[in-house]
Amino acid sequence: MLFRSFAAFAAFGLAFIQPVLAHTPYLSPSTYAPRAGQTVALDASFAEVFFVPETAFDDSQFSVTGPDGRTAALPAQVMKARTVAEYTLPAGTGTYRLSTGQRLGALFRTWEINGKRESSRDSAVKIPAGAKVISDFQSRTLAETYVTAGNPDRAALAPHNQGIELVPVTHPNDLYVGEAFEFIAQYDGAPLANQKIEITEAVWSSDRTPQVVTVTTDAKGHGRFPLTSAGTWIALTRHRTAAPAGAAVAEYSNSYTLSFRVLNP
């Protein structure tokens, strides 16, 4: 069990709560511990229960980052409820980062004018001058996971430093009950202080209520999730930012998810 000795440096708040019903993206591999040469199947979807697919994750470029730190495009097939991809590992050992790539999604634009509230998701429709803006943002989503053949290594764990992400400190393929998963929440390479991360147990069934734990990062963006139960989990964090000049909206609602597995020691 490598990469298992880390100082406890993150301030956090924990609370077991009922999950919020919202369509959240995820990327789920068929195995977190493939053999060299094995083909890993990937499911990507938006769902209220993990991993019960409801709406396909589309309009993005999937990718894989290998143990050498290089990133390559990964072809994917979009279906109605899910997007699927396959990746055949080359010979050798190491960790691979699998990503949906960023997806710009629905527009959420609502305003009031002359005492009447109006909404539109059409980017061609402009909010009238003088209107009171209720919301004016677009979703921007990214889902990732890691798999490791043989011994874990860390080249694929390096941050993109673009958009929102959870950068692992503890290796995500080396997590055991009784320890902790530590990470850094950041946006465009800058740490996110007091950032909430909702970590949900994957139950693969809509008739069971999963455990949900909320972790809050410290002033340096560090978060710490104590590992009390074996199983598969998915971490979600959201962050609102100003949209770039020329965008169809004033803000982006950024969301990032990371799926990972916890084992008994």
C-alpha cells in the first residue's frame, strides 16, 4: 500500500446528510485496477443516483493521460442515457487519468422587466436593457477518474491548472479504510479556500439512499476525507466564476467530479 503516509494538514467539516437531487456528471471505469494490456470500459452520464445513468455526457473531448504525463484524445460514443468509451492499456505499469474533458452545457438566464419575469436558454435572445437579471450563467462540467496497472505512480496526477479540479495528494488508487483521502481544490491553478466538496457513496441502485459527506477545504485549499467505509465514492465540487469576454452569459457554473474506490486494508 503505497503513498499512505501523509500529515493531517486539512481543516474540514463533516456531516452525514441526505443527497441533493440534481443531475451531476460522473465518469465510471469498469475497473480501478486493470492489468497491463487490459481494456477499461468507461461510462459517463448525468445522474441523480451514482452510477445510474440518465443523460449522456456529450459535446466534449474525452482524453487519457498516461504514466509518462502525456495526454491523448479518447474516442467516445454518445448514446441516449450514457456516453461510453474504451481504453486498452499498453504494456507496463502506472497510473492513468481518464477525463470527459470540459463540457459547456445549458444556459440559465432569467430576468424581470415591466413587472414580468422571462427566461430563455437561447443564446441568441438578449436580456433586454434595463431588465433586472435574476440569473445569467452557463454550466461547465468535467468528470474524471484514475486507474492503475501495477504500482501507482504520480505523473498523471499533475494538475491541468485550467478550470476547477481536485488535485490528489493521497494517491486515488491507494485508498484504504482507516486512512484518509487528501486533495487540493483549485481553480485555474489557484487554491479554493473554504470550498465545499460533497462526497457520495455509489450505490448503483435508486432504491437505496447513499451516504453523503461534506468536506470543507482549509485556507490553502486542502481537503481531507476520512475513509470509514469501503466502496466506490464520487466527489463533487462547484464554483461560480465570471465568464470570459464574448461569452453568451455573465458567469460560468463550474462543476467537477472525481470517482474513486476505497478498499479494506
